[in-house]
Amino acid sequence: MSKNVLISVSNKDGIIDFAKNLISLGYKIISTGGTYQLLKENNVDATEVSEHTGFPEIMDGRIKTLHPKIHAGILSRRKIDKKIIKEHSIDEIDIVVVNLYPFYSTAKDPNSTEAEIIEKIDIGGPTMLRAAAKNHKHVTTIVDPNDYDLVTKELKKSKTISKSLKKQLAIKVFSHTANYDLEISNYFNGDQFEENLLLSYEKTESLRYGENPHQTASFFKHKFSKPYGISSSILHQGKEMSYNNIADTDTAIDCVCNFVEPTCVIVKHANPCGVSSRKNILDAYQSAFESDPTSAFGGIIAFNEKVSDEVAKKLIGNQFLEVVAAPAYSDESLKIFMAKPNVRVLSFEPKINDRNKILSVSGGLLIQSADNKIIAEDDLEVVTKREPNKGEIQNALFAWKVCKYVKSNAIVFAANKQTLGIGAGQMSRIDSGKIAASKAKEFGFSLNGASMASDAFFPFRDNVDNAHELGIKCIIQPGGSIKDEEVIQAANEADMSMLFTKVRHFRH
């Protein structure tokens, strides 16, 4: 007695050979529309689904497989439903080969109309797949052309398909249809926070370990958005990226993408330790490195412009580094990096991060929109008697961009588009200021005339008083403290200028 296989695929890769193999193994083929025509053109014997059901395809193909003869054939429990199958002359279907209308590729095509996109919402395909996967005890279901050979080999070897493989393929189907529904849901919902959060990420690699060797870890990429930043990265050379490498590189890339001028960002343990903008990235790197050469050891270095051979030579000759990330590299620079084969060299698609941020907590998730607010000069409010000069404003805005990527509480000193001292992650803002000042002193920077950025408001005037003693002339901060007047008064007494952004940049 022959067995039946139903084939309805949008991805035609490998289907002709697979169908021929199934026929040679005693299967009869039932097929639909375009798939049937393709099989017929390639001399593959098949029965059109409308002939099988006795009901024509209607509504421009919207209705073709949604028929009791199809679904009863798929869902039949071989012994339990034997009587009703015989009574209604239903042919049981043993293998279902289906992949779905290309909704996502159609939806992301800017030339697609809404009507075209909607027509790519598959109805019959997911229904058949779910039915077959539900009945995987009796039915083999295939959604991925890469599995054709696997099934063929098992059939040729054993004349049957094992329970374990049927279950494995069924699990794959349920994941596939779930993701397909997410594609549709995300298209219509966008980034809105609905009552039920639907996420779809696909695993791209298993990592050696997590933050620490005893923790397991994997890297998942968002499935339905165009990749950029760390998710778009191409590894040109070096060891595989670790969990910490990925996290730190993400920070470095996000930060450097905020700058228009040639800029270098050096990150260590999730915090920028040196940032500089110059007329070229070689000079930008040199001044970023000089900001804190001690912390730069083993750091992550990101650029917002193409890396030249000159820059590559400087990097590998100047310091130990873990990762270099840039939008592009000259051919010669990639050859130069080969002298340090363990250095990870990445290229990425530059773009300011606009994706929601997700944080796992015990038994749940926190989700928020990306902190991608850019403050321009016109957004600033001068709250002191003294007006800052043009250079001070530029340095303040430069420090503000960096401050956004420094763990709170954060203080950043900057001058001439170079960080001079960064204080990160302290429980008190005053301590962050002390650390930033000690960094500047350690590496020989004068803070006289420099600007200071704070990621949140000052609760007391002590930070301002300390800044004055260091020679700071301009402070940029959100404002909004109940002690704002006291803080502003301290700046006025010291003949300093103070700028309010009215935007806070906590980064816990």
C-alpha cells in the first residue's frame, strides 16, 4: 500500500530531487498550485490538491488546502480513526512538506504595498504544519529544505522514519510557526509595548561561557530587524567573541556612533575609559589612548571611520587589545592585524541604537525604549550668570555624549574633544567626581578650563565646589533637583557656567 506525501512550498530549493526520491520509495505526491506546476514541468508525477479533494482552488488561491480531506488525512490517528477514515474515503497523509509564504521579506521590501504584504500572511500552510506536528506520532512534517536529505537517508536505510526524528522535526515546526506569527504581529504592532510581550531572536552561536567561566551563554540576534551595530558584525580574524567581548563591544559601538567627526572610543569593563574626536582617526586613537593608557590595556577599541594601515600599525604596536571594531578596513590593515592573530577584528553597520532595551530580572523582564536622545546646542539652557564660550559648549556636549555610556553615577571631564577623566559606577556622585579627577591627575591632564558632565542632577553643591577647585569652567547636567538653586548659586559664586539638558542618562 502506497503512502501519501503533501508538498506545498514557497522555497523550491531541492524539492524536485526530494520528490523524486519519495516516489522511488513508494510515496504518492499531492501538491498545490505553483509547486504542482513545477513538479509537472520536471516530469514528477503528482496529483493536484483540487483533484484530490474534489474542490477547486478559489479566491485567488486563498482557499486550496483548507478542506476536511486534507486535514483529516493529516490528523488521523491510525487505529482510533480507522473507521471514520474508511467511511469518508479519506487518504491518510504520511509526510507533510510545507514552507510558508515569505511574509517577512515582502514586509521589509519598501516597494511592497499593504495589500501585497497581507496576501503573504499564510493561512493554510501554518494550519497543515501545526496539524502534522501535533500528529507527529504518525506524520512526518518538514518545514526546512535542509532536512530533505536527513529524511531521505533515514527512509532509504530503514524504510520508515523514527519516532525521535518525527518529534525533532515537529519541534522545529512549532518554533517556525511561532516565529512566523511573531513576524506578522511585530509588523502590525511595531515597537509598541503591548500587554503580551512577543520576542523573536535566533541563536547565532554558543559562547564558551558567560560573564564567568561557571556560567553558560549564547548569542541571539533579533530575527526580524535589519542588523546593525554588534548584531551586524563580521569577524575578520581572531578568537571567537566571548560574552564580555560582545557586551563591551556593543557599548563601544553604540558610543562611537553618536559622533560625526573621526572618533575613537576605548571601553574597558562596560565603561568608556578614553574617547576622542580629531581630524583623523589615527589622532583620535592616540588621544583616546592617552586619556587613560592604564585602563586601555586589554580594551575594546571602536572607530566610526575606516581603519587604514597606518592606524592598524599603531594599534598593534602600541598596546594589548581584545577587539577592534570599525565600519570598514583597508586591505592592507587587515594584513597588518594578522601579526596579532588573537586580536578580534570586527566590521559593523554603523547606526545609533534604536532598539528596545531588555533586562532579565527574577521571574520577569524589564523593557524600555533605547536611550538614543541626542542633545544639541539649541536644546541647552544656560542657568548661570556666566555664559559659556563656544569651546566650552563643544566640550560640554562632547562630555555629555560620553557620559551616556558610563555606568551611573557618572562624571566625565573633557577638553578639546578628549576625555580627561571618567568616574563611573559609584554609589555617590561626589566619589565619581573624585575618581575622574584622580584619573586626570594620574595622566598629567590639567582640568583648568575643562568642561564637566554629570549623567544626573547634583543633589548638593559639593560637586560644583570641587569642580571649581579643579579649574572646571563649564558644567552640563540634567537639572531638576530640589537643590537646583543652591547648585546654580555655587556655580555663580565660582564664576562658572552651567548648562541644563533636562535629560537624564542613568545607565545602571
